[in-house]
Amino acid sequence: MEVSELNLADGEYTVEVTMEGGSGRASVQSPTELSVENGQAEAKIVWSSSHYDYMKVGEEKYLPVNTEGNSTFEIPVEIFDEPMSVIGDTTAMSVPHEIEYTLTFASDSVSPAQSGHGMGTAGIGIAAAVVIACAAAFWGIRKNKKKIG
């Protein structure tokens, strides 16, 4: 299925992606970010390794969009629900190797990305810690008042 068949408005989405190929030791993050602009889809591929120095889709070469952490690339998504051939060049071995993979983007998993206005997991954890700290402080103050009086 081509991008145009999904009728996606310009915007930010997430999509489930599966990968095959290579030695089976590397993986990519799923779901992944998907942006659509002017009918063109682009996925943010985050590898499980920091050792990828470029990716190829067709004859086009893509460089990482980050300098630290796991290698991350923004590549076009040409097709959904069918394997899309890509090459990842890994420097994890004694000499760099181009490795062939296929990525399959599941059209039925495309959903609008979170707007970022919510608290998210980290925000909820921080809020919970603050509530617990306040409750503990309040309990400690009440306990000390009972001893004094």
C-alpha cells in the first residue's frame, strides 16, 4: 500500500515497524515516529546500536540525525504492509559492513502522535514522587506535633 492510499493529513504519527535480515542481533525501535508532509512519509528509525553510520534506501544515502546514543535516521517510507529493502552500514565489526534488511510498516497501526501536552511516563513518576514526599513531610509534622503537645 502506498502512502497516498492511506489518506494521511500532514502531521506527526506513530507506526509499528518490523525488521528482518542481518544477524538478528540488531533491532529497530517500534513503534517509530512517522511524519507526513505533502503526501510524503518519513520514519525516524532508531537502531538498537550506536554503530550505524549510514542507511541506504534505493540509491539514496542517509546519515544519522544524532551524534550520541543509538543511531537514528530519518528515511522515506515508500510502502506500507510490504517489506521495504534498506541497507544499514555498521561499524561494529573490524571493518564497516553494509547489511541488507527489510522494514515493514504496518498501515493498520498508524495513529496520531501524542501532542506532548500530557505528562508522559516521566512526568507521572515525578508527580508521584512529589506527592509521596509531601505526604511524608505532612505525616512527619503531625507526628512531631503530637509529641510536643
